[in-house]
Amino acid sequence: MHKYVDEQIYYLPLLLLEFTELEKSRRKNNIRIAVVDLDKCKPARCDRTCYRFCPQVRSKVEAIRFENNKPIISEILCTGCGICVKKCPFRAISIVNLPEELRGECVHRFGPNTFKLFRLPTPSPGTVLGLIGQNGIGKSTVLKIFSGEIKPNLERYSDPPEWSEIIQFFRGSTLQTYFQKLSNGRLKIVHKPQYVDKIPHIVRGNVGEVLERIDERDRLDEISEKLQLKVVWDRPLDVLSGGELQRVAIAAAVCREADVYLFDEPSSYLDVKQRLEAAKVIRSLKEAEKMIVVAEHDLAVLDYLSDQICIFYGKPGVYGIVSHVHSVRTGINIYLNGFIPDENMRFRKEPIMFHVKPPTTAPLASAPMLKWSEMMKTYGDFTLKIEPGEAGAGEVIGILGPNGIGKTSFIKILAGIEKPNYGQPPVENILRVSYKPQYISTDYEGTVDDLLKMTAKEQFASSWYQSEIIQPLNLSPLLDRSVKELSGGELQKVAIAACLSRDADLYLLDEPSAYLDVEERLAMARTIRRIIEDKNATAFVVEHDIVAQDFIADRLIIFTGEPGIHGTAKTPTSLLDGMNMFLKEMNITFRRDPETKRPRVNKEGSRLDEHQKRIGQYYYIK
């Protein structure tokens, strides 16, 4: 035999041994996480595909086993080949490798093959700590840990640690003292939950009775005035709207005496003015040196409300990692850039950037897509006046105004659902209309896939539809899910996709950002803009999130008046003029961040706030 071949045969076992040792070292230096979404997993319908195709199982290594007809994946025996992830017809399996540096930093895990949370934020007295990140990344879990609803198990879900072990785990940090006090019952905590619509099922009575019963800080009169609660004072909780319940929940939290105050999405259902008033009420807790932690998706509100920021990153539903504390401006900009310099961690491929200046008004065609004359609509004691206006093809018109001022009524008139008492409806028998209502029905019996195929028809299979709607809105994981099983955010994305899927000349979207996180809101805004431009159609978008509205709108319709009594829909105006008109009425000023160009709220009474009010530039200085 040739000498070279002999040498190769001789050294082959050594090379294989070296490769095996390298592979062992590689595995040892990674943390593998395997997560099975039990809501999606349906072994009876897939004939246990993950088990049958697993190379380890075929090699007689039990990397996957079944208990109670559900798969359990061994993270130690799994090689991370990803075959089960690709073969699973329901997309129920996720397997990721994380760096060795995170070993020993897992704070909580709910069970085998479930979500894993690494690290915790560090709250401090007299400081508002803001939490920013995607839905399903661990923010609500952190708030439940701080409130004592969840006891951190340090990944030992089958053998939970005692408080002494948890305190030892956090030794040398502020959290050591926090959990010592929490374990001894010496820490009083108030937690404003995310889902305020469940409050009437737990608490009974009128608004005034409930709040007077829990007013421990003698601030009820002041807070009820700021949050506009006097108008609902005598109403029972079970007849309140979402925005009214949100304000009652914030007031109830702030009126109670505690050491720690936790707020989960306090701006949901609120209009712009109510959001900033609620932020002021929450910030007032700083005066008493309280610990305050807030999870929020509205960037402008989070910026205005917080003193410090913690970023949550990872993979929703699989794992979440909490960053170190950053200043507000730096933290939000890091989140938008998708790169954390102090951890050398990139968690998003591309940064999110805003317009350097408001987009110029889209030129109207010789014949506008839509034109309406003066109209009027009355509902009992409420009167809505609509000034004449027009909208061009390829244009997105944003709608801004307080709650109860007639925005949804205006959209319904444009959709032809309701008719004005005075004036001619603008679209009757003229334009094809696609409408996404504010409150989305879940009566549809089929899957998301069935719904979108029904609305998009032959477009559904096209590469354009997949790249312009399915991928940007991240709908692929939802296609096999029943519409009735979707969460609020998932249902919102499906409703937006269904609205944009229809062939129409006029698209009407009422509060499309509700329940969506920051990234989903901006992805929604980009998607709407692209679809409207591609189809050369017109869109009207009702939106309370100033940052999302800035991102999406070409022009604005501003609603003024007195909520519940009378409202006026102004003629469409430029983004700059419209924002100035709206913010002047709100008595709020915005500036542009020099790095990301995002709108930022000026602190009331600050030098820049006073300067912009003096020169009449409430939106931002050119």
C-alpha cells in the first residue's frame, strides 16, 4: 500500500478522537435550550414525527421521550441538529444554543422544555425603572417575581430552592436585600396587572366606593382629578370601557401605601393625553422614594416615564435575557439599534430608524381618491362635526384625538357602516373598502391559514404576499392555530393582515397597534405603508401611539372638542402642522433624538419645553 495512504489510515483514529474532543468541548461551552409549545403540539395528528426522525433516538439514545402523550426533549442528550424543529408540522419545537457565559444565571423556568429567564433587573428607591422588549420575552414574569406571585426557582422546577438559597444566589447585589425583605414579609408591594379587563370579575362595586376603600395615602382627590375619574365616579366597574378601567387600576395602585409599585403596560386603551397624565401620576411616587418598575411598549411614554431602562432580548416564548441598567435615552436607542455594546450582543439584524424630518405631503392626483363634504353625526347628547377634505392615492392619513371624541364614528362613516345625519356619505357605491375595527371579533371557527386564504384568495400563494404581509407581521407560526385560541397581540396581527389582504381602494384601520410590542408596532407601520404604496390605495389609521403615527402617516386629521359631548374632525393637514395643532392642545412638546431620529417627549418645564412652546414648535425643531 502507498505510504501516504498508510499514514492517513494510521492517523485516522487520532483525527476522529480529536474531532470528538472538539465536539465535546463545543457542546460543553454552550447552553442548549429545548422548548416545546404544548398549545401547538398535537402528537396524535403528526404520528410523533419528532421522535421518529431524531438521529439520537435512531441511535438508541433517548433524547426524546413521551410522557402523558407529550414529548420531553433531553437538553443534555440533544445534539442540536434541528431536524425535529424542521419536521414538526405544528412548529411547536424550538432549540437554541446560548453562550457559556449565561450558565448559572438562569433565574426561573416553569418546567421541562419551557421558557427560560436569565437575570433580573435591579430596581432602586426613588427611580422609575422601565422594561422594554418583545411580547413573550419575560417582562410580565419579572413583575410577578418582584410581586411575590412567582418564587424564582433558579431552574430547579422539580426541586424548588428555599428562600435562603435564593438570597444566597443574589448575594452582593441589591436584589439580595429585596428578596430578604420579600421572604420575611417586610416588603409591601402593589402590582397593576396587564389585563385590566379582568378586574370587574374580581372586584365589585362603584368606582368611587372601591377607590375610597383603598385610599391609604390621602391622594384620591388629586389623582382622580388628574386621571379624569370624576365622570365615572358613580358607575359600577363592570360597565366601564378599557380606558376607564385602566385609569381606575392606576389610581388604585398609586393610592395604596407600599414600598414597591409595579405597572404592567399602563398606557393600554388610553389616548395620548391620558397616557402622559398617567405617566405623571406614576412618576409622582418618586417623591416618596418608592421603587417603581414599569413594563411599557409605547416608546414616547416609556421615555417620558422612566429614569433608567432594562432591555429584554432573546426569543419570545423560548428564552429571555435581561440587560444591565442603562440611562433612558441610551437604553431605548440601544434597543432600536439592536446592539448592546457593553455586552457585545446583537439581537436584531438591522436597526430601526425614523424619518429625519416629516415626509412631505403626498401630491394629490388630478382627481383625488376620496373626497368628502361637511357632515354631521349625532349619538344622543354627542355631536360629531366633520369638516370637508380629500385624500390621494398612495397616501396614509393618520387620525389623532382623545378617546370619546368621535374617531371611530368617523371611520365607520367612511366605511359605510353608519350614515351621517347631515351631509352625503363619501364612499357609498363608489370605492371598495376594507375595514379593521377597534374591537376584533373571534367568532371565526377556522384556522388563521383558512381565514387569510379566504381574504387574500389567489394572492395567498404568491411570493409577494409572503414577503410583504406574512413575513413582516411574523404570521407563519400562527397559520395552523385556531383564530379563537389567539392572544390579543396575535389576533391584532391577523386582523391587520386580513384587512390588507382584501382588494380595496380604501383601507380603514382602527387602533392597529393595540396589544403589539415595539417591534411589532413598527413592523405593522412599515407593512401598511408598503401595501398602500404598492396598491396605490388610500388608508386612514386611528392611532394613539405618537411614535407609530410619526412612522406611518403622510398627513393627519386632528379631532378636537370635549369628549362625550361634541367633537370636530378637522380638514387633513401636513404631519408637522397636524402634530403642532394636536400637541399644542395637549400642552406637550416633542423633540427629535439626534441618533435614531425618534420623537421624544420633553419633560414639562424643561428649558427645551419652554423654548419650543415660546416659538410655537410643539412637534420638534427643524
